[in-house]
Amino acid sequence: MIKLIIFDLDGVLASTSNEHFLAWKMIIKDKFDIELDDSVEEYTKGVSRMESLDVILKSCNLEKSISMKEKEELATEKNEIYKSLISKINQDDIYPGVIKLLDYLKEKNILIALGSASKNGPTIVKGLGIKEYFDYIVNPASLRSKPHPDIFNNAMDYFGLSPKECVGIEDAISGVQAIKDAQMFAIGIGSIAQLNHADVIYKSINEIDLKFLKNLIEGDHGKIS
């Protein structure tokens, strides 16, 4: 029986992943006069700020010319841009279907955790007006980022549960890998081609079938298709 569902934030509950990449594009253009290719965004999802920067610098052939101090300065400046972009975030920015899903889980007495790699997670869910839904918010500061399973294991361990009692919901390749490495059931949100290692995939959070979810929660896997 499922007792805990762990949500990623960016790209699952709201579109804040777009602001992340926009902030990176702005700073790379400003500092290096390089237009960051949109295809790079997928590889920055679900990982830490510094790991995202490493991906971006490599894509621009800059990884060997930037010192650690310069990287830290770039990451800090990017975060300030990002915080400015999300400063006006509100409930209108929540994806369709999120409130309905969170209400359903509360009705079923399912624990809800936020398992985001973003240190801005608490600020964002507060701005979205959904913080009260979460029984626990993982602090990623001292944890290895996805695709390592640490964030999902942290949420599970907080409640003293086992992997078979937990479900993770992710939109990123690295995030789904983290869920699977934590030996949990993985629900992917997005592209079937990119997230084919998830146990089940929906195009959006709004498309999650509550009948399917009910069977999953109750452990009736024979009715899960």
C-alpha cells in the first residue's frame, strides 16, 4: 500500500523550470555573448545549480576556461536572476490538475512530500499557495542531486517508510532515474521517448487517472494498466 507521494517541483507542479533556463540564458548571453541553445535545457532539469552550470559550460565549450570561483559567482548571479523572475509567482502559475490531485491525496490520507533539487522550493510552493499540502519538504543542500536517489530516500526516511510504500513524480530524465534507483514506483510527466524508464508516463499532471492512482495506492497492481 502506498503511503507517501514525493513530487518534483519544476515542470511538475508549475512551470518554474522555464525560469531556471531563462536565467541561465540571460547570464550566458551577458557574460560570454553566447546564445544558449534551447536543446540544452533538458539536461539541466532535476540537477543541482552547479551541475546545471557544468552542463551549460560544456555545451558552450567553456568548461576548461572557467575557474571554480568564477563558476560560483555565475551560479550565485544566476540564482538572483531566477529569484527575480519567480518573485511574482502565484496560484495562477500552478499547472491544471495539481490542486485536484493534492486534494485527492489528502482525502486518501496520503503523505505528500516535495522532493525538488531547488533550494528555492519552500519559497516557490509558498508563492503558489500550496505549502500547506506538504507534510515534508526535502532540504537538498547537503544531499547529492538527481540522478542520485538521495532526495527521494530522504523523504522516505523522514517518515520511516520503505520504497514499496512510496511513489515519485518527475518530469526529468535524471529525476525518474533517481526514483528508480530509490526502488520506488516512478510516474513520469512529459515525453514518453525521454522518460521511458518510468513505470507509467502522462503528458501532464492533469492527465493522471485517479482510478489508476487509487489502484496504485491500494496496492492492487493487477488493475494498473
